Amino acid sequence: MEAFQYQALNAAGRTVSGVVQADTARQARAQLRAQGLLPSAVSQVHARERARRDWARGLSSTELSLVTRQMATLLASGLTMEQSLNALIEEAAGPLAHEVLVGVKSEVTAGSSLAAALGVYERSFPEFYRALVHGGEESGALPTVLQHLADYLDARQALRQKTSLALLYPILVTGVAIMIVAGLLIYVVPQVVQVFQQSRQSLPLLTRGLIGLSDFLRATWPYLAAALVGAAMAARMALRRTDVRRRWHALLLNAPWLGPLVRGVNTSRFASTLAILVGGGVPLLGALNSAARVMTNAVMREAIERAIERVREGTSLAQALRETRAFPPLLVHLVASGEASGKLEQMLQRAAQLETQALERRLAVFLTLLEPVMILIMGGIVLLIVLAILLPIIEINQLVH
């Protein structure tokens, strides 16, 4: 069956639009008439067109988690893939989710695997998601993998929300402070110091520097804004190159404060993914290949690829990870314990939990320190501006006395 985009008039005479599944356009029109709609335009939606629309928006994290959990429940209850997708299409909360699921079903009924069908919608279903689905299909344990994946998405969303809420106040304070400082330098300072300039008295060095900075910002702020936008676009294009991206990721790993956060995020994601795949019955080498694809840091992904080669040669996973020197010792020790006891899945889950907890603690410390540091920095800038304005006044008072 194919997906058809339609526009039609309902019983109230209003124009409605959406997506319907049918083998032909004639069948699509018949379905719409059976629903009490008068179709005015019906056209087939091709995969590339759907992908372009999906690239512009994509499913939200909440929608993706809900769809994943619902699919896991439907498949576990014994429904076929097509029946499960039909049920998801009927339960779709929004038009985008409905359109995406209709497109996925069209790809599946055309003979594609679920992972390949999801690949048409890269914006809605990220690479690590498709890798896990592929591993679940290969092992025949797709419902179990999807259930674990839904739990993982919920946990990641909860951590993201917690971090976003914690960052909200510092971001607001920083934004307001920057706007206040910019307003002072561009509009307030020139009017205040104009009195001192007309008096032709010798101004203090701090005041002269502030006047120069104010004149510079007033004359060049459009160019500075354009330069910032251009630099951001150039950096984004440069990071598409493999060599540049690898150097940048290596720099992030070696950064004093950011490095442990990046390493913790990737380690937690790797351990969680590997635990889901191993628990779903995926062979270790296949699970490692899929887990490597979820790593966002290129340096750590290369370390996993080297570990895969060592495991293929007969080395234990713990020893292979130890040799890369890219992962925390805690993960290596827990993997070694899991391999020795035959409880690799449980140890990987434990490692993921410990890394997530450590990541939350690091974020809490970072955010706790960030707020007073920003207040001190912004307070210092405002203090310099006030001093630059007050120093000439103080000198004038001294001359009068």
C-alpha cells in the first residue's frame, strides 16, 4: 500500500487535509468518501518527499518514546508488524506522527525491514535508534529491544529535562546581563561621558577605554553580528569533514571540565545500548557494531571499532576495552565481572546506571558553580562601567575643593 496526501471538504464544508493509505489514488478517494469527505486533491507521497518534510521537523522525544513503547507492547502481544503499525497509525497523536507512521508502513509492506523503513525518516529516528531496531530484528527479539529502548528514551528525556531546567535560570541571567551591558555601552555611556568630553578635561584611562569600546560597538555591531553568524556556519560546515570533526572531538575529551561530561555521556549510551542488544540475544560482535554506531564522539567510536577487532581475534571484551584507554576503569571492571559470571547484561546495565549517576553529579556541581561565577563576572563588568563614569566626577569634585 502507498501513502496519499489529500485535501477534502468535510460535512461542515471545511477544508481538511491528511494522509491516507491505499493501493491506488482511486481507492484513496473511495476511502475518503466512505468517511464522509469530498476529496478535492489526492496525490501520492513518495519516500523522498516524506523524508524532506520529516527533515524539517521530526518527531519529538516524547512522541518517539510513546511510539516505541506502544510498538513494543503490540508486538509482544502477538500482533504482526503490519497490524502493529496499523494500530499505531490509528492512535497517532498528531498529523506528523500519523504521516511518519503511514510512510513507515508503506516501506515495510513494500518489503523493507523496519530499520530500513525508519531510515527514510532520519530526523525522527536517529542513528542509534535504527541500530538498536536492526539488532532486534537480527536477533528476533524486537519486542524486548523496543521495550528496553523505550525505557532508555524515557530516562534520557528525564535527564535532559532536568538539565534544561537547571540551565534555564543561568541562561536567563546571562542573557539579561548581556543585554543590560550592551545597552549601557551603546546608549547610556555615550550620553553620560559626553559631558566630560565637552569639558575638555583629561579623562582617566578607564573612562577613555570605555568610550573607545562604546564607539567601537556602536559602529560595528551589525558587522560583529554577521561575523558571529558566519563563523557559526563555517564551523558547522568544517565539522562535516571527518578529520576536522575527529580533532574537535579529541579536544573535547581532553577539556578540563567538559571532557568528563562527554566521556560519561558516551560511556553511558554505549553501556545501555550494549546491554539492550546483549539482553535481546544479539551476538556480541553484532551488538558491538550496533553500539559503536550510537557513539557521538568520533574518538570513542574509533576505540570501539578497535575493540571489535580485538574481540574478533579472541580477546575478551574487558581486555579489548582496557587496551583502548578510552573508557572509565569502572566500565572495564564491571564488564570483566560480567564476562566471568555470565551476567554481562546486568553488569552493563549497572555500569550505565553508575555513569548516569556520576554524570548527574558532575552536572549538579557544574551548574552550582556556574551561577555564582556568572554573577561575579557580570557584576565585575557593571562595576567597571560604573567606575569609568564615576572617576571623572570624583576628579572634578577634587578640583573644586
